[in-house]
Amino acid sequence: MKLGARSRVTAEDVIDGQTTAVVALDESLRVSVLNFAAEGIFEVSRRLTLGEALVDAIAHFAPHELRLRKALDTMTGFIERELKLARPGSSSITVDLIVTPFVVGKKPGLLMEMQPVDRHQRIARDGTLQTQFDASRELIRGLAHEIKNPLGGIRGAAQLMEHEFPDSQHREYTRVIIREVDRLQNLVNRMLGPNRAPQKALLNIHEVLEHVRRLVQAEAPPAVAVLRDYDPSIPEVVVDREQMIQAVLNVLRNALHAVDGHGSIILRTRTRRQLTVGGARHKLMVQIDIEDSGCGVPPDMIEKIFYPMVTTRADGTGLGLPLSQYLVHSHGGLIECRSRPGCTVFSIFLPIESA
């Protein structure tokens, strides 16, 4: 049975459906094919890349031009494991690279296939973090139950004492007990996170970010600038507005503390293609970066900052980031951190549902 015109699958559809980044070069090392995965990895536009010299279109390959030219001239392919590719002003990307020569109509070319090693490491790390998070959350639930029961008894006894001894001296003591019990109960409730499922609806993510930006800008000292770098073409996402505000607000307030009264914070949005999060592959995701110019997260803390009660601040509770992680995970997303002195970036990834 023949397929109808609308159901035919083209070679371009197959290439774009791959998670492996694919770039084909002609005899002049100009880009002739570039799939969605390559666009996402190298943050380039296919429309602006096709027909351009590889080293101009994807600057990561400038140091490898001679090797690619030799592979084309000798029609000899090669495989490079854990190759680090970088461009000026950008962090490096580690990939497994396979280069294969081909001939089309007597004209030679090269096919480059790249599998990001960073992605496999991130997927494995995400799975480990999710398992640890689920285990710690169950532990916290058990502890919270054991803590809240005696706290309720203490509060009730203090109220009875207040009625039994209404004089001002005893009332002062009972009020201290009740106030501190309420503070502890509030702390336990914050550790548990929201007690309702997300109430999701289609929403412009920039509306959420602008709401949070205005809140933090009002709290920020005059020497701190909260800047925006939005991609206005990002489609609406399906999120719980209040929960997403809380998730972003916790991270942004951390950035405000990190800059310590002077510096800059940048809110940035981009789209990412073909990402795997929590075992699910997403064709399109929104990436929200919250970047600050503070002193950075110590290397020995970078893997621990999403654990409850872990904080780098003397006055911190260690609950903001774990709560943000829980809220983002409940939306099928992921939150990551990379840091060095002068530049810390928290990245929130959220799936963009197709209509």
C-alpha cells in the first residue's frame, strides 16, 4: 500500500528525529545538512548556518579544520572520543565524534555525527539526584510526622496554662512557647513543600519571570541590576503559576544574596531541542537561566545544594533550593547549577507541550 503525500517520511524528517547531532559538509567544508539536535548543542540556527563555512557557522570546530580537511582529501574517516569543543565566551561541550567521508554525484563530503557525553552524564546525574531527593523526602515526611505530634501537644498545654494562669507574667512565658512552636511547625511545613498537586494551565513563562523580577528588584540595593535577556518566540508552557513563581523566586533571591549588595543578575530564556529529562525525551523545552556575578558556589558544595538544610549562608535555612527542585520536578522539568567565581548559573528546564 502506498503512503499518501501527507504521510511520507523524508530523509530530513529522519535526521531531525535523531538525538545524535548530525552535520554534513560539502567538498569546501561548507554546511549542507544540520539537524535539530546539532542546533541545540551548538546554539546555532539552521537557517543562518546552511551554506556557510563550518568554522564560521560553528566556531567550536575552528581548531579542527585542518584535521577535517585531511579526512576529506584522503577520504579517511576517524572517531574521536570525549572531544572537547569550545568557542570564545562559551563553556566547552564534550562529544563523541564520528567523521565519515561520502561521495554524492562524484563530489566528496563529510558526515559528522556527535553524541554529547555531557548529556549522558547529566541524565545519569539527574536520575541519581531524583532517587536521592525521593529518599530524603520520604525521610523528611517521617520525621515531620514524629515532630508535629509532640509540637501539637506542647502548644495545647501552653494554651491550657494560659487559661489556668491568666496573669501577665505567666502569659509572657506561654506566648513564647506558642510562638516558637508555631515557628517550628511552619519550618516543618516548608520542608514538606506544597501539599497539593500542580494546577497547570497554559502560560507565558515571561509573565512569571517579570512578576518575580519586579519583586526581587524592589528588594535589591541600588547597586544591583536585575537584567533580562528573553527569547520572545518561546511558546506558552503548561505550568502552575503560583508554584513556578515560588520556584524561580527562591533561586533569584539566592542570586541576590550571592551578589552581596553589588553586581548583576541576568534572567535569560532560550529553547532547547531533543532533551531527555527523567527518562522522558522532549522535542522542545524552555531553558530559564538565572545568572549572577557573585563569588560562586564552592566546588565541594555544588552537588549538595539541593539537599534540605544545606546552605552556604550563615542565616540561610537550606530549604529554598530543595523546594524549587521539588516544584520543577513536579512539572516534569530539571534544575541544574554550574558555578565559578564571578559567574553562577542556575538553569531550569521545562517541557513545552505541543498543541
